[in-house]
Amino acid sequence: MAEISLGKVFMTPKGVWDRTKQYQSLDIVMVRGTTSSTGYISTDVIPANTPISDKRWKTLFTVNDGEATADFNNKVNKVDANKKAIDTIYAELQKMYGVQISDTEPTEERTGIWVDTSSTETFSVPEIKDNVVNTTDTWSSQKINQMVSVDSYAAKSDACADDDRVAIYDSVSKTQKKALFGGGVWNWIVNKLTNAVISNLQTNNKTVLGAINELNSKSLSASKWMYLDIEAGTLSSLEQLKNSGTYRFNEIGETLLTDSGGNKMNDLSGDYYAVLMAQDFTNNGGVAYGTLLLFSPRIFDGFWYCNIWASKINRWRKILLS
């Protein structure tokens, strides 16, 4: 808990000066002479056996015997009458030198000021007008002038830069710290975009970046309606059909010419163009379920189609156009 000690702040009458006693700061004593009495006030802790002539004793007044006026007697009586009240106030003030800065209500009895870091309320702090700031300084007018409300800041009209700073509350150390936009703030945003799970996203991947990549991947697949040349010019396996789209190849392998029912595609003229309409593909990339339309400029009377089911050609059929 942060504390600011105000020290002793009230004068304390101590009666007749006793050389054998130690006195605290702001203690008031009386020294009686043969014809006069003098009042002194201590400006510091004064050890026992220190003479009254020490510079730490300051003279308050000197009154010759018999010269005490009614006004003087009245002031002395008021000090005596108010001493109990002063002592009571001072005893309470002694409890009020603790300052706690936290987001939880303090339980320490000696906490006099509680600064709630989660509150938006403002408060005023008395200035010590030394106008000096250093690492061990008490509150100064310069420090207090720096504690302005965020509403009094000028608005930033241009875009934030990497070197711009923001004030944050560190929940681990429970202290206020500064963070760079180009460092801590940006890293936090990237981490959320990459790892934060958003359950209402309509994608398999529930992170922002993962969902974007997933949508881009689907958009790319849907855009592949172009001529996709089959390597080596021969369609020998359904694993070569990795996306919906239009394919070009010269030959069809023997294993694909006959379907599961024994029907055979027998137009072997070559120069084939095929349109694959499918959504489901196996882990190795080949089509699992779909429909394949087969054309060739060498087939004059129609075109072929087949159903693909469970990664097999289910049936070949020819559509005649003549």
C-alpha cells in the first residue's frame, strides 16, 4: 500500500522547559526567568540535555512578570480550552496517513485515502508548491498539474502511429503502465484475431483469421472453372479430379472406362473436355461424390456423363443429340 506521511502537524504545549527531557517538533515550552517568562517552539526533534539557546529552539514571545495583558491571558486560556479538541483531531489525523491504490476496498484501519483504480470519479489533492519533481519527491504542484482528466486532452485527428502510447491498468501488477500501439496493443489485437474463438461464425474455423482463410479457400475452389490440364494427358484415376471445374485430357485410362455396373464408355476418339460438378472430396484430394460430363469435338452425335459415388464411377450414359 502506498503511503504519504504528513508527520506532526500541530503544536503541543509541554509546560515548563525541562533540560533532561527530549522534545519533538512543534513542542512549546516556557522558560521562567527572575523577572520574565519566554515561550519557545521546537523546529525539530531536540535530544535531552540540549540548551535552550540551541538554534532548533525558536522564540515565540517574552513576557515580563506583571505585564500579562487581558488579551494575552485570553489567548492562553483559549489554547488550554481547545487542547482536548486539538488532541482528539490529531489522534484521528494520525490514522490518516495511509494512501491505498487498488480496485478493492481497503481493510487497513490506517488507510486515510483510497484511490479506486476502477472508478471514473475525480478528486482533488492539496498542492505542496515546491514545483520540484524527482524519484523521491512528495506531491508537487508540477506533478498535480500532470494529473489531468482524459476529457481535457486534445483529440487525435490523424491515424495512430506505432510510437503512439496509451495508458493501461496492468491487472497482474495492479499498477498503471504505458503501452505502444505498435507493440503491446497491436500484439494483443493480432492474438485475438488469431486465437479468440467466436462461436457464432458460420465457418468450421471459429477464429477470425481462420474463418477468412477458410472462405478464401472456398472462393478459390469455386473460381477454378477453367481448363485444368490432366498431367501426362491421361485421366487414369479419380484422384486427379481435385476441384469442381473444367478439365482437358487426351485419353481415359482403362480402369475408368467401365462403370460399376459393367457399362462402358466406348467413344475413344480423344481430345476430351470434362465438366466436374462436385462438393465432396477425399483426404487425398480426389472427388468422392459428383457428376462428370464428358465432351469431345470428335464425338458428333452427343456427349457422355457418369455419376461418381464413393470415389467410383457408378454408371456411364450417353446423351444423343441427333
